[in-house]
Amino acid sequence: MLHADDAPVTGRITDESGAGIPGVTVLVKGTSTATQTDADGRYSIVAPAGATLVFSFVGYASQEVAVGGRTSIDAKLAVDAQGLSEVVVVGYLTQNRQNVSSAVSSLDVKEATKAPVPTVTQALQGRLPGVQVQGSGGPGAAPVVTIRGIGTLGAAGSSPLYVIDGLWTFNIRDLNTNDIESLTVLKDASSTAVYGSSGANGVILITTKKGKAGRPSVSFNGYRGFDQVYKRYNLTNASQWADRAVIAYSNAGLNPLNNGQNGLAGAVKGPGGAFNPNIDTDWQKEFFQTGTLEDYNVAFSGGNVGEKSASNFLISGEYFHQEGIVKGPDFQRFSLRLNSGLTRGRFKFQQNAQLTHLDVTLLNGGPFIDVLTIIPTIPVHDPANEGGFGTGSPILNTFATNPIGAQELLRRTQADNRLAGNASLDVSIFDFLSYRLNAAIDGHMYSNADAQKSGILRQNTRINTSSLNEFLGYDVFLLAENTLNFTKNFGDHHVNVLGGYSEQRYRQHNVQAGTQGFTSLPQYYFELDAGSTKGVIGGSTTENAKRSFFSQATYDYKNRYLISGSFRRDGSSKFAPQNRWANFGAASLGWRISEEDFFKSALPQVNNLKLRVSYGGNGNDGLAGRYGGNYLTTPIIGQNVNYVIGTGQTIVNGSTQLALSSPDLQWEERFTKNGGLDLSVLDNRLTLSADYYIAETRKALAPVQVPTYLGHFGDVLYQNAGNIENRGFELALGYHAGKKDFTYGADFTLTTIKNKITALPVKGQAFEGGEGVTRSELGTGLGEFYLIPFAGIFQSKEEVLAYKNAAGTVIQPYASAGDVRYTDVNGDGKIDNADRVYSGSAIPKLQLGLNLNAAYKGFDLSLFLQSATGNKIYNTARVALESYNGPNNYNADVTPWSPSNPSTTTPRLLQGGGATPDLIAAAASNARFNSTRWLEDGSYLRLKNVQLGYTFPQTMTSFMPSLGSVRVYVTGRNVVTFTKYTGFDPEITGTGFYSRGVDNSAYPNVRSFIGGLQVNF
């Protein structure tokens, strides 16, 4: 009801840089009358002349302004450093940040996504302590995310669980980063135990944006840029390569000019040594290209708040495209999101859904090695070869595959359609008791195809027959959760208790078909019925289910003494009935010392000081295998197997065992102890959060190799193999301040981690990886390098003969001046695998992140630096370029040993297959794969992102009444890297648990330069 002195009040709410803030709550103090600002920060509300308006928004200090009869009131909100994550979601409950007693980190989404990134996980890198992100520059590639170290010996489930608006998933690549409202990482057991068997590797909670009450708003965010390979090798050209090849053959006692029987250089050096420029190929120039990336987002949102009901909606669409830095790989994403909500009385309904379509073209083979090793005297194209690509010859030998032909003759594509979302219904039974039903679905349909054109890509290999293989299928994950939540204040005591029951089901089905014999005349037509051979058909179906009972509770007294606890009982169909159920629980305690009266009077400048401790456990049922790891506890029988029996050679149809079972397989368990401190001072401008933790995995799941004669054909067999410990220290430090039109801030993160295997069931048991260059056993970390020590270069034959063991045996009698010297670790007078020693870890000892930002009037600048130190990388590219015993190209920046260049790090040029046994042995020894010669320092400091933006003042945009804010920006990503590592990129992911530090020349991170535009209407 309006009163006589009620009048409309309008205005605009801005931040300290003058940009409008959307979604600010505008409340008439002491009443329920409220509204929210639109996309440009504008509002309109009816208020009495003597009323007071309260402006509030998460991340900013609230402000109260007396109306005083005015009809126009503007306000500028200041950043509240502590309020950046004032309310956080921990498990199924929401808590004030100041009362959280668990190890939880929240991402400043607005700041982190300033730099355009294809996936949200890339925005996490270096910004949150305890979270390790290792990325790749491949189009659309999702980085590898590890929270507080690797806690398994080989289970498939090593990635964190993502919970998006209540939907559980491990697929984060499809999520549009522009749709994210908040992101919280749960790191210790007290925060993750409520997720039971899915929480062992940490949990990342994501909330997407919702519509705001007030005038509907439209926003646009688009950018376009280009990608470049960060580094190129300085390789020898054709003439330089031939000169070195001649020396390598001559040193081996071979004639490089005997019409090609042994070699190569005769085809490069013509009569009189004339150089033929027509076969001088710069393979890197031919292979690499300037990639492109572009992203366009449009969002339409709004809402309404009435006396008894409220509603909101958000519709957003995205198109993202990234073309690779090499010919072939490509990624396109089309996404559409619809979020809506309705509140009426005691009922609240919320729906969140995203529909995504992906078109992906994959990288083929290992081209980042081939482009380095293939020799420059081979042309890219050779019409004489089937398929038309150069492959080498008996004169110009090469082991490399033509890297360009590999992308053009084979086309591997993926077309994915995905529907992911949830719907929830909340019923407020009483003011203190509510019920919630959450139903979620993640449905995925895919169509993959491998189309191979006929051709040859590598010397002395068979011609690849034209073929087509198609894979069609779907997988669907269903989740239903029922929870009952009791929350009530009893004086100074606040209690929040939740209990729930959930069901999860997963089903995957696929069919595949293939055929061969396609013709290229007049052109290739890749359809299954166009092949000339009989097709091969296959398929499978797999399912699993999980049933859970869970509870979570928090308690605080006067916001001073804090207690939280959680429990979950999970039953998984992946395990045998006797091991199907497991219980997981955790608890935490917190003490806000700053709320004590004695502390307030002694140190009033301290706004918050809190101590935290927690302990608890959760599990992991992440198994892999032929059928998704769902039937490992049951023997698998293959039907319709033919066998020839008797003297008549009769074909009999029968069955055979395909896989052994693991009926005693149990849950992998992870227990974490955590102690932490939170501090904020100087009106919350300076904040600090520190944690120390010890996480122990017990009954770690690991794959076991079983011989096929036992009836086990290729599937993975698991065992509970032992215990693993991860311990480390985490620190987050921030400072944010401002004066008038100038604001600035800095955020620093530090992470240390130490990983060790503390128990194994079998004495002497070990796990090797990286083609034998890593080893993991009792007392070591996961995937530590296990190599023969490189001890320099012999400078004379006398030095070779003087290198003896204690018994007087010459250790490397086959060597000569210029050959590699190794350490005889066990003193047995020879160099072999028994001389391997642990030589370092791929896990960084220290990870750092520093984000700097400043704004003055309409300008804003941000820089983000990220670093990792103390880790090692095994460089396989150097093995190929600097072994000197095979038909590979050479690194022109590395000068081999010679009498005039007595190098102590690089051996002489010595072709394999020499004229004498000693020469053969010396060449093989120089090229030894499992040596520390190829091990390098992987430390680096990278300017990950730098961005300069400008928001146009309202005076420049007022010509269009509906136009709100307009911002333009330029961004550089991976701008510069400081490192001693000589490979393409020190930020590598490796392959698998035991090969994380082995650089097999996978797709490197790329340098990007981007320009963008943001407009709000």
C-alpha cells in the first residue's frame, strides 16, 4: 500500500572504477520492499521520503543512505576483501565464510575469467593453493587437475569430483565459463567426506548464474585472437645435416657415399659437394601454423520479486572455436543454457540445464617428435609414393613418420551432444525445517569416426589401406537426492543439520562398425556401405549403480566456537557383495579467537583470526577396464568362440574365459589430517589463510599384470596394493585497497607437496612407467625417475682404460674419446639396468601464483604469474635429436664432441651399426635411453596472463538509452616463460600416474593474443 509521502527513487550503483554493478540488492530498511540493479547498475524503487536505503552485494561493503526526500540517489560500493566469498557452499550446506572450519578455497571468478580461457579449470591454475593444474595447448583440451597430490596407484578416478548446481560429473570441458557465478574447492576430508566414494580426490563446487530481479538485461561477451607455438627448435638444414651425417658414418667406420647402402649423404652432396636446394625441407615451418580462437556469448536474464512469489530466468548461448597451431586439430563448441526458478509461498523450484554440441578433430600420432627428427632432405610431398607424401628412401633413411601426412591421410572426428542439468524442489515445512528433492541427469550421445585414406607415411612400412571405423553410443548418469534440513538458533547457539538419501545410476552403450577398400576415384566417399570388404561389427553395454545415506551438521556458539561433521554410507555395484558397503566420516573444529572479548580489546585492528583442525576419511571406487571397471569382481566369459577338435578338424562352437575376477577387491580409502589458520586485518584489506595437511591413502587400488595363459586377455585386473602419503603446506595471501578512483590488489598463493609410498603388500614390489624411466616402490614417491647416472664424456682412450671398478675391471672398454661415461653404481664393472638410481621427481616441490590488478577510472590492468619449481622432466625430444646413432635430424644449437670441441656434456657423432663390435657398442651406449643425460630441471616462471581493459564512461554511451556498460580489452596468454628446460614446454602432463614427468612431446601450451568486447544492455 502506498502512502502519501511515498515516491519513486532511481539511481545507479557503481564500483570504485565507475562501472555499474548488476544484481545489487536495494532494500528499504526495516521493510520487505526491495529490488535489484539491472545490468548497468540502475535501479528504481518506491520509498518514503524519510526512509533509508540499504545497498548490498556479495564482495562489497554494504552502504546505507538516507532518502531525505530525494528522487535520485547514486552510490559507489567499495570492495570488501573478506566478503569476496562471504557465503560459501560446503557440501550440502551453506555457511558464512567466517564460520567455515574446513579447508576450503574460493575462486574470484570475475578476476580469474578476465583472461579468456576455453575451460574453467585453466582459470584455476596458480590461483588456489593445493590445486595443481597442468594444461595443454590442444584445441579444447581440458587440463589435468590434482588436489593435494596423487592419492592412488592407478585407479581410474584421480580427478576431482565436480558438482555443478547439484549435478555430479567428472566432465568439465563442456561448461561455458561465462555461465559461472561461483566456484569453491573442498580440499580436506571434513568438507569432502559427505561425498563419500567420489570425494577422495577433492570436490569442486560450481554454481551457475541466475537471473536477477528488476529490468531484464542482455549481455554480450566476445573475443577473437590467435595462437602460436611458443618455441621452435634450431635444427640443421639439409647441408648442415649432411655434414654431420658424414662425420657420424665416418666415425663408425662406414662409407656414407657408397651409393646408399649404408647411408644418406650421397643424395645430399652431389658431385663436387654441390648442394641441391630442392630437397631442403624446413619441417617446422611446413608443420606449424598460426592457430585461431574465438568465443561469442550472449545472455538474457531477468526476474521478479512480488509480495508472495518470486521468479528468475537466464538464457545464454555460446559459440567457441579453436583451430590448432598445426594442420588438422580443431575444436568447436555450441552451448545453450536455460536456468529458471520460481518461489511461491513455502515452495521453491529451480531448474538448471545446458545443452552442448561439440565438433572435434583430433591430433594423429606423435607429430611433435616426428617434426624434429625427420631429416630435411625428405620432401613433404612425393607423388611417387602412395598417398603422395615423402617418407625417406634406402639412401635417405628415417624412422620418423611424415607429420603432415599423418594429419591429412587420417581424419579422426568426434561429434558429441550432451544434456546436463538438474531440477530441484524445496519445501519449507516449518521455518526451521525444509525438504529438498534434487534430480539430475548427464546424458551424452556421441558419434566418432576414423577415416583413413590409402597411403604410406613411414619408410619400410606397409601402405595404410583405406578404411572407415565408426563408433556410436551414449552414456547417461542419473542422480536423485532427498534431503531434510533442520536449522535453528537457540539463543547464541546456531545448529544446522542435514540428512539425506541418494541413488546414482550409470549406463553406457556403444556399437562400432568398420570396413576397408575405399577408392579415391573420383574422390573418397567415406560411408560404411561404400567399402569393398565385409564390415566388422562390435559393441558393448555397461552399467553401475550406487546407493548412499549421508548426513552433515554444523554448530557454532556466538560465531566463536565452531564444529562441523559429516558421514556417508556408500554401496557400490562395482564391488562384490561382501565388500560393497563402506562408511566415511569426518569432523572439524574451529575457534575464532578474534571474537573473544580479551582479543578485541587487545588487538582491535585484527578483524578475524581463526584456528581450524579437521580429520576424516573418504573413498574411491574409480576402476577402469574393458567394461568401465564395472565387472572386475566377476569372471567374464566370451561366447561364440570356435575351436577345432579331433582328427576330423571339426569346428566346435563354445565359450572361453576372458578375464579373471578380483572378488576380494575393496574400497580405496583416504584419510586427511588438516590444521589451518585464517587471518584478516586492516579492515579486511589484508587476508591470510594457511594450512598444513597429511593425507594417507590406504588400500590403494592398482592394476596388476597377469599372463594370458591364466585366462586373462587384456582387461585390467586390480588389487588393493598399499598405502600412499601426501603432505604439504598451503598459503594464500591477499591485499586489496583503494583511494578515490584508484583501486589495486594482489593475491599470492604457495603450495608445497611431498608424495611417498608408505606400504605395499608384496616385498620388493614396484611399478614402472614411462617406458622404463620411472619407478615407484616402498619409500619413494609416485613416478620417480629411475635412471643410470650420466658422468660426463671421455676425453681420451687413456681415460677410458683408467675407468675401472675396485676389482680393476675396465667398466666401459668399448668406449673411445668422445663417448658417454656412466656411473657404475653397484661396482660390478659394467653398465646395465642394475646401475639405475632414483634421480628426482616430476612433482614440483613448490608451486606459486601471483595475481596483480589495478584500476583507475575506466582503465583496468591485471597480470598473473605462475611458477613451479623443484621438479624434473625427462626430455624424449633430446633422446631423438642428440643420440647421434640413428637417421634423425640434429639440434643445430648443440655442438657434438670433437678433438677441437672437447665437450663434457655432448658425445661425438657416431652412427649405429658400426664396422666393429666396439663401435656398435659405443653408439648404443651413447644413446642409452634410461640415463640422467636426458633429465632436465623442469622449473619455470610464466607470465600466464596480462590484460588491459577500458570501460567507456556513461557520457560516451548515453546516446543509446538501453546501452549500459561497454568494455574493450586486449589479453596476452602465456606471454613469456623463464625456464632452463629445453623442450617445447615445461608445463607437461605426461601419460598416466607413472609418466607424469615424461615429455613425450605432446601438444604444448601456446602463446595467445586476444582482443575482446563486453557490452551490457
